[in-house]
Amino acid sequence: MPPNSEPDRHVENLHHLSGDWHPAVKEVLAQVAAQSIDARPLYDVPRLSSFVRPGVALVGDAAHAMAPNLGRGACESLIDAATLGAELTLVRDLEAGLAAYNRRRRGPSQRTRLGSRFLNRLTTGPLTVLVNAR
């Protein structure tokens, strides 16, 4: 379904997915107006081979945009900035600092991005049927 198309279907899907949830939650969901739903697809950045090029470093969403499922996007951006700053203060050579930043941040942020992608697909993709069938 394209973003924001068929808002009544989005509400219907919301009620279907919340079938066995607590009555208080269902009561809140019953008050959701179709026009208030802003349904959009979620994207993440594909795995990058490097976060740096000569004289340039990618940080935050530019390096590793991710679905919001883990709530780590802003945190990862702050960690990137702090790590980049720390690495640049430890060396005289810009490229050495950028390379050190890349070594320290690319792996951890990619793992977080993949975890968020997995959780997003588990809760919104075809496997959602299996999760809700428990």
C-alpha cells in the first residue's frame, strides 16, 4: 500500500494487528482517526564499505540511517561525533584520524542498523503474521 493511501485500510490493519492486546490499548486505538495516520515506508542505508573518504567523514544518518525500531538512531549519531572528535585529537594527520574513526564505528553501527532492520521486518513484514499468531 503506498504511503497515506487508503487510510481506512491502515486503521483496519491496526485493529487487526492489535486483536489480542489489552482492552485499554484497544480502547485508545479505537479513537484513532484514519486521517491522522501518516503511514510511510521505512528505509535504512545499505551497508557501506567505509564511512570516510579523503578529508571527509560520514556520521549519523548519512553513514547508517536505520529504522527506528531500536530507538538508537540519535544515540549512534552522538557516538559517531564523539568518536570522530576523540580520534582527531589523538593524531596530527587528518587521514589517520578518519581511518581510526572508521575502524571504531563502522562495525558497531552496522550491527545496530542490522538489528533495527531485523526487528522492523519482524514487526512489520511478512513475518508479522507469525508473531501475531502466537
